[in-house]
Amino acid sequence: MKKSLVSLLIGAGLAFSATAQDQAGGSTDSAEGALTTGTIATGVVAVGVLAAVVSNNRGSADIEDVAPGAGCEGDDQLNADGFCVGTTSTVTGTGTATTMTSVTFTYAPSV
């Protein structure tokens, strides 16, 4: 996707710079007749969007299932989504007070 966007920007930049020629005031025609900067820019954007759609369509994602016998470490619980949920306590101390905070974390179960 990033490569498609970069090539789109480069193509648009080249299209604008290639047709940036002196024209008489009020004239919208270029040297090629009806081929104007707006037409070229529209074509470059359309080709870039089409290339991005095609390249994203060809990707694949292989998702592995979590084995049913997977387990969590220690006394951590396995939630409904298949992740382990654990809790740990941290102690924060200052010059005048000490605070204990419970921190919850999630992780993938070990196989």
C-alpha cells in the first residue's frame, strides 16, 4: 500500500510538472488539444487507486487456530476469546505513602 501511494504521488508530480507550460491568459487547452493537466492528474489518481485495490486484493492472511489443549501460566484464567488473563500487583512508594496497584494483562496461551 505504501509503495502504491508513493508511486501515485510521484506520477502525479511528474504529470503536473510535464504539462506546466506557458499558456495565454484564459486558455485551458494544452499542446495536445483536449489533454489538460486536470485530465492527466485524474488519470494518474485513477490508475493509482486501481493498483492499490489490486495489490491489496492479492494478499492472504493465514490465521492459525488456538489448540484446544492450550494452557495459561500459573493460575491465570482463559477468557472466552481464547486469551489468558493474568493479574499482578505493583507497589509504588513515595516519601509519605505506599500504594499497591493491581495490573491486569493478557497474552496468548502457550501450546
